[in-house]
Amino acid sequence: MVVDHGRIVIDIDVSWPHGKTERVRAWIDNGNPSLEMSRRLADPMGTIVCNGQMCSTAPPQQIAIGGMSIPISLQGPRAIKEARVPSQGSIAPCLPVDINIPSTILRDYDVLIDFPGRQLTIARPGLIQFRGPSAKVLVNSENGLIQIPSQIENKKYNLALDLGASISFLSQERFEKLAAAHPDWPGMTGAVGPANMWGEDGELWRKLMRLDRVQYGPLFLTNVAVAEFPKVREDYFVQRAGVGTAGLLGAQALQNYRVGLDYAHSQVHFEIGRTFNFPDFDVVGLVLRPEDDGRFTILGAIDSDTLLQAEGVTVMDHLIAVNDIPVSGSTMGQVWSMLGGTPGQERKLTVERAGKQFVVVAKVQHFLAEHEDDSEGKKQKKK
């Protein structure tokens, strides 16, 4: 599997009722119960019915992962009766996939996601030998969404497991209470790095914070980066989950683990595969929006925890290249790899405004992280 901006991408074969089979790229999207397909994949296959910005069509007959056939049920209580199709473009901005594999498909199988080894294993229930500490979890019987009993500062919550998300989220109420109680915890405004998920307008004002400690099932995770969940989004996720949920843990927090999903026994296993501190927030402080034509629009520039305009760059300029490497047609993960590095390193940004290009030199900064205060001999935290 490929991990692109925290999202898991694999190659699969899609089969249609009339006998055609096509190899495409798919997104493992266990935090989403809806089957989704790109317009490109759906258009030749039959009738597409549209309602506003979202359309739908009949799902494929089956998919195959690693040669293993996975039928898509069209009838009965576990039926997937339609695939959602955007009115145009891909199912995920700047992610080169034509279909997702949602929780409604995954829930009928054992699934092992090995982030360190970059391998996905799927099997019929009981065939994978899961290892590592496990947790009894809540699995929604209707859609396969997973909630894991968790604790933050000795208070119990449910947090979803969403390996299709590049960043973790916490409900607005809990985020604000924790931020007020712990002003020393690192925080900032503006989605950079893994928090810059899709380039939505709200990402420019997205609040981020590092939780000092989270108990997530059997795991004790430290310095977990979370984004604030707007109330309307929180309500939507609670409705889908069917139980109270305080947010979700995304893939960025679990990059060192092999995560085993044992749906049949309502268990999730976590096996440590490595110990590495990913410097995901050591980046140039831009907030970007991928466009359908392959370009990247600059929504804003971030300096520490204050929204600023970088010298020479204004909102709605287009990022053309980083260190002379064109970004057009790249994935969001590829662009953020170009913008990342060691704090203080310079990145030459080619920017376009009104058809004219110019160059701006920007430095990689150390966002949302701890630093050592040697004079006091203890760790201090900064925004």
C-alpha cells in the first residue's frame, strides 16, 4: 500500500455486471460507510442520477484485492445499493483514486494495516493472526464504524478510528475546555501539514492543539495533534456512529503501528512496528487548496499561531513549484513532502498571480511542537 498524506491507497480490480474488469486505485476509508466512485469510473457504467452537487449510480458487482474477490451485496440488510459520485472530478481532492473501500465493505473481513511495512492484508474472518494489545470496541452493526473507549485527563470518551483521515479531531466543546485549562499545550490557528486535508475554506481558521496524553484503548499516546471539530460536523459524526463520540483518531497518530481490525469479535489490535517521531509539522506555513485542474491555490500563510501574509505572497495566488519542482498534478502528500524539512531550511517557491510568475524564498518552521528549556532543565511547550 501507499500512504499519501496519511491516507492508505492500494490497487484493486473492479468488476461490473456486464463482464468488464478495470484496475484502479482505491482509498481505504474505514471511517466512511458510503461507497464512492469518481466520475471517470462511473460515467461509462450506466445511469447516473444527480441531486445538487452529489450524484449516484449502481455499485460494481465486486472488487478484488490482491486477487481475493470481494462481492458487493446488492440485497439484504447489508446491501450497498448505490455508489455516490461527485458531479465532477475525483472523490477526494488531490488524491489519485477512483473508488473508496468503505466500512460497509471492510466490516465483513479481517483487516490488517501495517503502516511501517506499507502493507494491507484482508482475509475472511478468523484467518489473520492478530498481534499486539487489543481493545474491545463498539462496532456499529449497520455501517461498520468503529468507536474505541478512550480517556483524556481521566475522563472517558469514545473516539472513532478513522484511518481515512490525515489528522485527528476533537469535539469543539472538549477542545475549547482543554485549551482553556492548558494554555501551555502547543496550539495554533491554521491548517498546515497533515491538518491541511482538502483545502476547505475553514482550514484557514482551523484550530490545532497537541494533547499531552490520550489513552486510546490499550494505547497511551503522547503529544497527539488534534484539530477542532466544528459543532455541525460533530453532530453529523455522532449521528452516523449511533453513539456519543468525542471525535476521531486519524492515521497520523498511528504511523508506527500495525492496526488490526477484527470486526467479527469487535476488537482492534495495535502492534508497535517502530518508534519514530514524525516531524509532520516542520513545514513551510502555507494553507493550500488543490484545484480540479491540478493547480494549488494559496489560501493563506501561517507564522507561529498568527495568520499572516508571507512577504510577496497574497491570498489566491497559485503555488507553481517548490525548489523548481512543478507541483501541478501532484498529490497533497507529495506537495507537503516538498514543503517539509528541517526548521530553518529554505524553500524556493514559484508563485503565480494573474498569469505572472515570481519567486519567494520561505523557511521551514517548527509548528505545534515542544522544545527544551535548558536553563530550567525541563521541557517547556510553545505555541
